[in-house]
Amino acid sequence: MFYRIIFLLVFISGGYLIGLREGLQYQGVIIGAGIGALGIILEFLLSRVGFGSMFVGLIGLSLGLIFARLLYYPIKTFFVSLDNIYAPLILNTLLGYTGLLVGLKKGKGLTLSDVFKAAKGASTEENLKIIDTSVIIDGRIADICEVGFIEGTFILPQFILQELQYIADSSDSLKRGRGRRGLDVLHKIQKMSNITVKIIDEDFPKIKEVDAKLVALAKMLAGKIITNDFNLNKVAELQGVSVLNINELANVLKPVVLPGETMNIFIIKEGKEPNQGVAYLEDGTMVVVENARRFINKNVDVVVTSVLQTTSGRMIFTKLKEDTDREELRMARH
């Protein structure tokens, strides 16, 4: 209550000082007191009904008064006797009050951030995802979307689409095939009901590299980048941009292998260390086997000794089952 009195006295003093210069100090005091009282009333209403109700209520009141004014002129042309002060007063009161009540009811729960989002429009839309050229060409994003693990709005900037078209028109047959595959993947995603693809013209002429443009766009839209590019992933994270990395998702979804488990694998080549053999699981995980060089192009039973998870993938280290059995037998004898 005390700060309201101070607030009112400040406006009264201000009105008095302004009026004093014009010789209208009493009128200045009255105007200052009126403005201060209006501010206190507005503060009281905001604390009681909330910002949303007050904001939408004022909009409803304004629209009601405008509609009353528009309605008065055609009515006046037909009923000349209405051309007096009471007819517009009745219309303003009736429609203004109706607009105010509707606005107070509809504005419940509305916050200031909601108003800013509505003012900015689509740029503040939530759940925006910006897709990179590499992830489009990769193609797995379409399968992930198809099963419903990713949904929402995909943002496809023109500079990414142009890069994809440039690859599809390449004289190199391999690049041309990759580019056309990417265009097919985009076409497939556009047909999905749970995904909205928006092509935007936003560009950054001062930025030359496509990756840097993607990061700048993601920061501007407060969106996430979908990629499988390791370097883009790191650059985006350093600048505070969220990244959905398809390769990281694939690594997380790989079957869990624990030390001590037995598996049958096909040795396809020798490893970096002496006598090592290397095999690959169906998901591409590398399996390193000790003393398995002699079994290249053969199936062997191995026992998992350890699993190493890296940013580029997962590696499984194993021993031949026969070597493990031999060690266990020797330990049992001792």
C-alpha cells in the first residue's frame, strides 16, 4: 500500500511542476493524480485477473468500440432520429462491454511469452529440426520418421537443397547417385503425415561454409540440427546448438554385449597387432580377436573380454573360446 501512495505522489508532483510552468498548477495536479490513479487501478486489475485476461480484454474492448462505430453509421442512414449522443453511447457501452467480457474469458492462462511467440510467428514454432545434406543422403532419417521416433517440423533451407541438387547433377556417377538418393529420401519424408517439411529462403551471404550457415540458422530459429557429420556436431555443440546425431542414435540402439558372453563370428582380415583377427557384426561393429589371424575366412567361437565405446562407434575385444577354456582349465588345476 505504501509504494502505491509514493507512486501517486510522484505523479501529482510531476503534474504540479508541469502545470506550474503554464500557470495551471491546479489542473496539473488533477491530471497527474488521474494518471497515477489509473496506473494503480491497472496494476490492481493485472494482479487480480492476470496479464492474459487483461491484455485480451483490452483488445476485445477496442474491437467492440470499433465495431460499434462501424455499426452506428449504416443505422443512422436509415433512422435519422438516432443522430444524437445517446445512440452511439448505447452502442459503445453494449458492444465495448461485450468485447471486454469475451476478452477476459478468452485470455485466461495467456502469458507474455505467448504474446511474443504469436508476434514473431512461425520463427518461434517449437520442435523445429534443420536437416543436413549428409543425413538426407544417408537415408536412415526416413526410416526413423516412418516408425514415429521423430516428428514435428523439418526446416529445409534453400542452400541445402541447392547443394543436394548440385550433387545430383554431378558428372561423377557415384556423387550423382548419392544426390538422387537424397532427393528420393526428401520426397519420401514429405509424404509422411507426422512430418511437415518447410523449405525456407533464409540465407547468410556473409557466411561461405554450409555448416556455418546451418549453425547460424539453428541459432536464429532456436531449432535442432539433424546430422551424422561428426565435425558439424562438435561445432554446433560448441555454439550451444542442440544436435540430433543419427550415428549416435545407431550406436545407442546396438545390441548390448557384456564381457563373458560367447558369440560366433567370421574372421575377415588381420588386425593391427600381431596375430589379431578382425570380424564385423551385422550392424557394422568391429570385433577384434586375439590370436585369430590363422582363422581368416573362417567362423570361430569367441568370448567377449571388453567393450570400448567411442564417438565414432563401438569396438568389441574378444579371445578365442578355445584359448579361454584352456586358461580356465589351467587355473583349475592350480
